[in-house]
Amino acid sequence: MFRAVMIAAIPSIVTAFALSVPPAQAVEFGTREEAVAMVKRVQKMFRAAGAEATFEAIRRKQKEFYDRDLYAYVIDLNGVVHANGAVPAVQGKSIIDFRDQNGKYLVREEVEICKNPGYGWLDFRWLSPLTKVVEDKSAYLERLGNTEYCTGVGVYKNEQVNENTVAIISGSPNSDDTYLQIGYDLAAVLSDADNLRILPMIGVGGSQNIRDVRFLRGIDVGLTQTGILNNFQRANAQLGNHDYDGKIVYIAKLFNEEAHVVARSGITSLQQLQGRRVSLDVNGSGTNTSMRDIFKRLGIKIDEVNVTQDDALEKLRKGEIDAAILIAGKPTRSMLNLKPGGGLHFLPIPYTAAVGDDYLPASLTNDDYPNMIRPGESIETIAVGAVLIAYNWPKNTDRYRRVEKFVNAFFPRIDEFRKPPRHVKWQEVNLAATLPGWTRFQPAQAWLDANQSSTTASEPRLQSGQFLPAPAPIVQPAGGIAPQDEKLFQEFLKWKRSRGN
């Protein structure tokens, strides 16, 4: 009889709960990690002070057991509530037969978790003390020692979607950008329901991505080029703004992106582009920023055109421009679609001292573009590194925690990215590679320090026409280097020695 009365009274208890909490404030919602930590605090006090002292602390909403929408509660294995900081009306009563809006006997299931295995998570629906709305909730429960008591703390799942989402600013599909594919790979491998959601966002790339990480609300991580990042640092240093680069940290130096120069027949060298109409992709993109820098270093003045890659190739076919340039990880979609006989061909970019430290020698081969390059031939070009950056959030902030969570999910699973169907450029990534002059995000450095042996074991081998980012050792693959790459490899070693590396 008592149980039937109690179950009938549940709606009025929930209503009383809604009326007893203050109006919702613009505050941060609790996280799963914080819920687990609160349960651990209950366990610690229970062992030190005993049951009644712990229950009374929870009832009095002692701050370590009541925080925003997080609150501890204690039930026994019969479903009787012994302490609840948010709903005092249920204390001392059995709610074993209470069902949520979906008909779930949530207290019965909590009791079963506490019996065996003694800890775990349970999903159900419950009233939020902040929004006053019944929402999806997950509670973490642990049995208090070998006693009949069980403690739990819940988080509201609708808010976890926001708390555990990491937004990555990538590239544009209109410019055949590698970054967008990399962003989707990160989402495919790392997204884990409400625990972690990777949200790739279409961006421009290059210098714009640095500005977006620095200033755009909601952006946690971004992809850009090492040369552009270094130019930002140099430019700000010249203006006396030495604090600017302190706002940006890097997570990992990734792979190399090759420069692809496609020109009309009759143009055989980069110098012949002097005064001609050349597409450098859209303003703010990596191609645009880096190629402006390269042409300036080489003393070549072009008539710059700014259109997307697909538009540039169409203009090139029609004779409206003389060349189109793309810096992206080979092989790229747009270049693979080029056909021989169209009067278009790749121009080489020789690696010279004028190009400087921000770029590396590279090549395009028949393996990369069988329609445009004959077997045994290669096109000399240069490459620039891609880097994953983040804003340098203060420690112990929500945004810092998000990026930390991303790193701790990403780094241990790097080998998964090197397998099909992920982008082939993942095979170049060496997480231990450093970016001189820049600070690595502290949790990323901490993970590398703690996992040095496993990182070294999984370093990628040298690929054909590709080089590992400094300072990682150059490793020759078993069986030696292909003959067509020997000259390029020796040139790279000479270049490294000239730098004192």
C-alpha cells in the first residue's frame, strides 16, 4: 500500500523539485568527468567519516557534493533514498518502482549495476535543476565499499553534446583542399557518441584558419601550413607584437603538401610566368598565401587571379589564364582528373636557397599522376608542412579540456589513420616531429613524454619523394630507395647538412 502511494506521489515530488531550485543561470553544465570525480569524493568521505556524516553532507548540499546541475545521491539495494541534495522529498522513501518518461525502471537498474559489477553508467530521463525540463540524463554509480549503499551523480546528455564537441576549421571543397578530407577522417575515427564529437567545418585554409582559431568563436582546432605560421610569427615580431604567437600552440606537425603548377603549352619554366595571369586560389587560402611568398622570394611578378581550383582549371582550358597553382597533399582530385592532350602540363619548381627554410624539396611522379607524367619521369617541386594548431586556452578552462580530450583520443589511435580508406597523407605523420620556434599544446607534449617508446615504434617510413618533418631521423626503407628518388634524396641530405642538421 505504501509503495503504491509513493509511486502515485512521484509527479508531485518532481514538481516540488522544480519549484525548489532557483532560476537557471548562464552557467557551465557539469561533465561526465566531473560526475565521476564527485562520486569519488563521496567514496572518500564515506571511508573516512562513515555513512551518516556523508549522508548529512549530501543533504546539506555541501559544495563538494552539489555543483551547478551535478548533485550526489545515495540509495540502498532496496531502492530507498538515504540522501539527495536536489530532491529532499524522496529521502527516506523507496522509489524502486519509479519509472521515467520512457517507462524505464531506472532505480531497479541502478540497483542491479551496484550489485554487479558494482559501478557503471545508466541512461534515463530526469528533471534538470537548471532548465526545469525533463531531459536525457546519464548517471555514474558506484557501490560504497561492501555495504548496501550505492552513490550516483548524473549529467544531462543534451548538454554533453555541446561540452564534448571539438570544432575543427579545415579547408574548402571548391579548392580541392586536403584539409577537409583530414577533418572528416578525424571525425570518422574519433567521434564517440556524446563522449566526443569531432565537427569538421569548411574553411578557407592557410592564413584565414590561423585567424579563425585565434578569433572565431566556437573553433577549437585548425589546420594550416608551417610556412604561413612562421610568417605570422615573423611579421608580428617585426611589429613588436611578441605575444601574438603565444595565443597559438601546435598539437602536431602532420604531413607535407606539394605545390602543383599547371601551365599552358609553350610555358616551360616558372620564370616565364612573369607578367602572366596566374590563379593562386582564393584570398586567405594556403595556396594563395604561400605562393605569394614564393613568387616574392623568386622575384617573379605575376598578374594574380583569385578563383577556386575548379574555376581556375576551367579558365586555363579556355585560355583565359596562363597557369593555375594548388598546394595540397598529392594526389589531389582535380589534378587526377587532368587528361593528356589538353595542352596542359606540370611546371617544375626547383628547390633553391631563395626558397629558404620554410619549404622542402619534393617531386610529382607517374605514381601520383599517371595521366600527366610518364613512367620513370618526375616533376621537381617544393612542399610545405601541414600543422594542427589550437588556441592557447588557460589550463582548467572548458575549452582547454575539450582540446585535451581531443588529443588524448587522437594520439593513441594514430595507426588507425594510416589504414584505408583514410587519406594517404596520414602515412607521413610522425607525432613526435617538432615545430621549431613554437610551443606544443601541453597535454600533447605530456602524452608524447609518457608514450615515447610507442611513438618511436610507430614512426612512418620515408615515402617516395617525401621527407619526414625535422627533427625526426631520416629512415631508409627496407630494400633501399627507388632509383628515381635517389637524386632527390641525396639533394635533401645535402640541404640538411648545409643547415647543420
